[in-house]
Amino acid sequence: MPTISQIETILVRLPTRRRHQWTGLTEPIGQYLMVRMTDSDGRTGWGEAPALKDWGGEFGRYFGESTAVAGLVIERYLTPAIDDHPLGDVIGLHRRMDTIIKGYPYAKAAIEFAYLDLTGKWLGVPVHTLLGGLTRDRVAVTHSIGLMSVEEAVAEAAKVAAEGIRSIKIKVGVDAARDIRIVGEIRAAVGPDTRLCVDANEGYATPGEAIRTFRAMEKFDLAYFEQPVIGIERIAEVARAIDTPVMADESAWNSHDALQIAQARAAQIVSLYTTKAGGLWKAMEAAAVCRAAGIVCNVNGSVETGVGNLANVHLAAAAPAATLSNVIPVSTPAQFQTGTIGGIYYSDDLLVAPLELMDGHITVPTAPGMGIAVDEAKIDRYRVS
């Protein structure tokens, strides 16, 4: 049986198509840590830690990892702990990682992605098969409108809607008057058939402020209100006060959080990440809790490069609870870009081929492992020393 023989970390910085910002973020997206794992037969698997120092859970329950921190954890603790670990034993992999160091889910997720990529290539099956099988063969895409001027946001929303994207998320949580205006103008620009949702990233100071602001927005037909405030018990106040579903994101990192949200009836929707739980296997556990509790999910992330975004797509394809449209990139290398912008946040990518987007949906790759090879020339091109 093949085993892990080598792990290498590589810092890369992808060029962005435009600045992408949300409440509380102080550093640019796209400078992320790649993991290249080699097995004893010479196969290579890839993972990604899209770690951001500003991204964490509520009240310090989970804390921001930076790429420097993730790299240190991988090199000093995780690599020695899983040296020679056999392929095909993801539960044992997590046990060894969790025994050597507590926390650091982004570092562990990057290791696990590469491990599952290798395992899938060894067995000749796609990663979604390792997660339990294919629930859906294509996954819907929601385009994210970051914090930008109202005029820029309206123009971008109109363009992606014209391209066939059926769902748009609008970042809010900065100023109530601006938030209400931008939602109204985007609704007017895209018409009644495009699904709109808003994400405050805990930006409103109190549940009362969030409730008042949303009540002024709800006439624009919003699908859900994502993470209006900080704290499970505080988003529950918002959920009880409005008819539109509330989504938990920063409040929902793992299966235990999902259980607490269900017990508190704090949200009707949970945003799953491949990374917050510490990898695909644990994200599937969180999804299972949600499904048992009648909570629906989508898959979201930190605007990963194609390496990490393939993991997003496999999670969205495998998790039965992930029935909503997913806020994930349409990873597209520069040579395949044609001027469309729906789901595209970078002007290049690290894959040898693009994800296939049709009618607002990504077709799930079915080749072994993650399904699309990594372009190692691009890794070298965008490597940060």
C-alpha cells in the first residue's frame, strides 16, 4: 500500500481581476499556501490553505490563520506526525493530526485535500466517491459582489446576470443606508428572476440594527440574510424577527457548531466550508448534522484558487444537505478566459484546464482525485519567496 513520502509547502499569489473585500478583511485575497504531497509510488497530490488572518469565528472561538502560521504548523507538527501514513485511511490521518496539535483547521484541510487527491489517483476514483458518492453532477454558482461603490456593484451584477449566473450575493454590513441602496439598485438592474442574498459578515453592531436594516431591504425579495451579527444567540434573535431565512457562516465551523445552531434554532441555513471544519471529511460530518436537523446548506469559502476550489466542488457534489447555490469561484486559467466575469475573481489560475460552467452551474469533474491537474509552471510563476 502506498504511503505519504514527502510534503512541500509553496506560497503563491494570484493576480486578482478586481479587488474583493468584505467587512473586517484587511488583506487581499489570493496569497495562499499550497501543499504538494508525494506518495511512495511517485504520485503527486495538491492541497491549499486559503488562510486569512482576519477570518475567524465568533468571540475568538476560532482564530485567523495566516499563511505563515499554516506553513509553520504543517512543517513543524503535521508533516512529522503523518510521515509514512498509508493512503486510504483519512480517519487515521485526522486522528494523527489532531493528536499532535489542536486546532489549525486550514493547515489540516490543506494536508487532507492533497491526501484525498493522492488517494483518489491511487484508487482511480474521484474525490467525491471517497466522500460517499455523487449526489449531484453539477453545482450551482452564486457570484459574490464585494464591498465596492454602488455604481461598480450594479454594473457587475447586471453583467453576470446577463451571462447566465442565476444567484448573486451582495456584501453589506458597513452602513445601513448604503446597504439598502445597493440592494435596491442591484435588484432593479438584474430584474425579478435573479436570486439575491446579502452577507453582513457580522457587520451590524446589534441584532436590532440588523433587523431594522433587513426590514428595509426585504421588499427587494432576498433569499437569505447571511451572518448579520456576531454570536449564535444573537443571530437567533434576528432569525426569530424576520421571515426570510438566516444563514450562519462565521458561527458555523464544524459539526458541534451545527448541533448548537440546530438546538438554538439560530439559523435555517448553514454555510459549509471545506476548510473551517479542517477538511472535506469533517465538513461532511457538519453537513450530516445539518441534514438530520433539517438545516439546508451551501458551500462557501475564501475565494480559493483552483487547487482549493476543486475541493469546494467535490463537497458541493457529495453533501446531500448542500442544496443551495454555492459561493465558489469558477476557476479559469488566463488562456481560457473570454471576458466573462461570473464567478471569476482572478485573472489567472493554477489549473491546466478551467472548470466547466454552463447555465450557471459547474460540471463536477469525474477524473481520479480532484479531477483537474495542477499547472506546475503556473505554481512556479506565481510563487512568493
